[in-house]
Amino acid sequence: MPPLDKRIKKFLKDSIRIAPKISGKGELSELRTGLVSQYPQTRKDAIKKTIQQMTLGKDVSSLFPDVLKNIATIDVEQKKLVYLYVMNYAETHPELCILAVNTFITDAQDPNPLIRCMAIRTMSMIRVDKILEYIETPLCRTLHDDNAYVRKTAVICVAKLFQLNKDLCVELGVVEDLVNALDDSNPLVIANATAALIEIHNMDMDAVDLSSLIQSHVSQFLLALNECTEWARIIILGTLSEYSAKDSLEAQDIIDRVTAHLQHVNPAVVLATIKVIVRNLPQIEYSSNSLIMKRLSSAFVSLMSTPPEMQYVALKNIRIILEKYPELLTKELRIFYVKFNDPLYVKLEKIDILVRLVDPSNLKQCTLLLTELKEYAMEYEPEFVSRAIQALSQLGIKYAQESFVSKVLDILLELLERQDTIKDDCCISLCDLLRHCPGNDKMAKQVCAVFNTWSNPEVLLQSDIAKCNYVWLLGQHPNNFSDLESKINIFIENFVQEEALTQMSLLMTIVRLHATLTGSMLQSVLELAT
């Protein structure tokens, strides 16, 4: 039960009110009666209930004429609700929309800038040709309005109008006004005009020369950057990332001006800033220990404390950037260790990053990561375990020394003994390690000894790539397998059922060993293959 003072206030409010209330059910007949009530409060309540029903997905289009009667009001909240309704149902009643044109045109000249905004926004969003015919005067007026809030709304409306009627937009000449808005004194207007021009360029590349506009307005973008909202910053930074600096001095200036945004609380702003910096980095002189690289590294580290969805986007970007700047995050390896509560998609990306980041000249770092990956390989998520096993072999190959590769091989063999469900992944990884150390007979004997114990490898191994590796191993180290011919024969018998990689590997193995194999194995497999 609510507190006593709240109940008293509610009682007083209800007792003072004369206008009848609209019930919570919101039946269409009741709403229609409420919309034409003599009491303003009842009409407003009916409009609210109508919008509520509309947002729940119910069809209230039959109330269009009654709702439209309430559009001419001095109540801003009520006008906003009616405009919202009209935007949603204008296409179902195009002939009635024309009745609202006079109100739209009048509202576009209202002293209140909020009402002027609502009027021009609604007119540009109504997909009715008769309404668009009347948009010229209000749109041209609002594009040159004294209020920056109205101007920033009007420039977005140009893009919406272009989408609805390109020819009308060109005829009115509002695209030129949109280009002129890039020189506006308000940063939000500049950002919105940029967003609108990008949209128009995407719809018709011949409508505006976007690259030359960006080139001629770089200084305006940089000035507006510190004074606008997060959304506007993302737009401007995204635009700057498409610009190629003329020389190293300009590139350095752009980097210096945007670097402060690497510390922004919004991860999208941080990522957009990183994009601008990475675009300009090749043109300036820097070292792996320079201040800008340290700031980039700190920005990436900060992104790892964001929600999982944002982490995933950041990790995808990090993977791409590490292709060009592999030394960027080598000291931050621990940040990318998998946490127990990370979603699977983040875990998989983190493993990829860890293998890319590890310094192959640092034995201590590689050993720590080896232990970490071993822990991951003993988890319960099949996809995560599979990726961890793959990462183990990649780490061994990256460090390259045979003693370290031998350690990785021992871990894989240990995992193989513990779990039966990872035979495919271990088979692939072990064969990768043997390819990396082709002359190490000791390692080959270890692996072949384990595979020799498998009674039905063609059944135990499920994937095409795993069977392909197993058959490759038979051909590469035939002396380490007992009863080699029977093992190969089983695969020949199932040749037609096997997939392409296994078939190809089997063909190459038999060709390689045909001198030592008895009978007509080569002839049989050639006939099957052709």
C-alpha cells in the first residue's frame, strides 16, 4: 500500500478534477468518445491511451480523424503526441493528412523553437506526396532559423526528404543549404549536416562531392569536436577518419587535436578516435615507446572494462590493428586473459588476441600463456576448448624452439588421455607441431605411439580436417605405425563416403608409399578418385 501522504495527494487530485477519466482498458469506443470530449484533460488522456495502445502494437488507425482534431493546441506535450500518431498512421489516411497541412505550416513559424522542430520533422517524415508539396517554405525557413536547435533538426530533414523525393530535394535547392550548414557556428548543426550529407552520398554518389567537402572543412570539424555531444563526436570523428592528411604536419595536428578523446567515457567515441589516429599514424614519425602509442594502448585497455558486447567490437578492431602494429599491446597480455563470466564469443576473440600478442622472444611470457591455455583446454564449452587446443599449437609454432614445442606436445598428449571428445582437435594440433619440426623423430614416435592405440580411427575422428591430418601422418611416418596397410585399407573402403580433404590426403599418401605397399592399392584408389 502506498504511503499515507501519497494517498492523500491522489485523493485531492482526483477530487479536484472535473473531467471524466479514461479507464485503463483503452477500448476504441471509449477512446473515440474521449478524443472528442469537451474537457481538454480528458482529450489529452485519450491521446495518451491511444499512443499507449499504438506502442503495444494494436491497430488504432480508425481513430485518425478524431486524433487529428486535437493537433491545434497550445499544449506542447499533447501536440508532440498527436504528431507522433500522425507520423505512424499518415500512410493509411493520406487524404486526411492534407487537413493537417495548415497546422504544420503555422507551427513551423511558432515562437517556440520546440514546436517549429516538431512541425518540420513530422512533415519530412510523412510519406505522403501531397504533404511534401507544401514543405518548401517551412524547410527553407527552418534551415536559416535563428535557433540552432531548429537548424540542426532541419538539416537532418533534408536527408529524409532526399530519401522520399530526390527530385523535389534538388528542385528546392536544399542540398546547397545543407552544404552551407557545414560553415555554421553551432557544432551540433555541423555534425548533423555532416551526417545528412553522408546519408545523401550513400543514396546517390553524384548528389554531393563528399570527399572534397570533407577536405575543405577539416578545420571546422576539429573546432566543433570539443563542443558537441557524444553522437556528434562520433559522426565528426568518423568523417575525419575518411580524410587523408596532406603532409606530416597536418597529420600530427589532427592526432594532437583528437587524442584527448581517447579518455572518453563512451567506448564508441574512443573507437572512432582510434580510427582517426591509426589513419594518420603512417604519415608521422613515431616509435613503439612513443607517447601516442602508449595512449593508444591505454585506450584499448580501458575498453576491456566495458560490457561484453562492446568488448567484442573492441577485440575485433584490436585484431585488425595488431596486423599492422603487432608491438602495440605486448605488455598488456594479462588484460586479455579470459574471465570465468565472459560470454563465449568474447572468450574466442580473446584467445586469438593472446596468441597474436605474445612476444616470441620472451620465454617467460610464452610459458605463462602456455599454462593459461592449458587451463582453458580443460573447460567444458566444446567450441572454447577446441579454440584453446588450436591456440596451444599456434603458440608452440610461434615460439619455434623445439624444446618449447616439445612442452606443448606433452600438454596435448596429456589432454588427449584425459578427454575423448577432443580427439579431432588434438590430432590436428599435433600434426601441425610435427610439420613445424619435421626432423624430430622423438616427437613423431610419441605421437604415432598414441595414434597406434586407436582401434578405429576412421570412427573416432569425426571432422574431415582431422581425418586428413591422420592420413597425412600415416604417409609421413609409416615406420612408426603397426599394421599400416590395414589402417590405409579401411580408409580406401570408405573412400566414397569421405570428404574432399581426406580423399586428397589418402591419394597423396598412397602415391608416396606405393613402392612399399603390397597389392593394387594405388590402382584401387586411382579408380575411386576418377
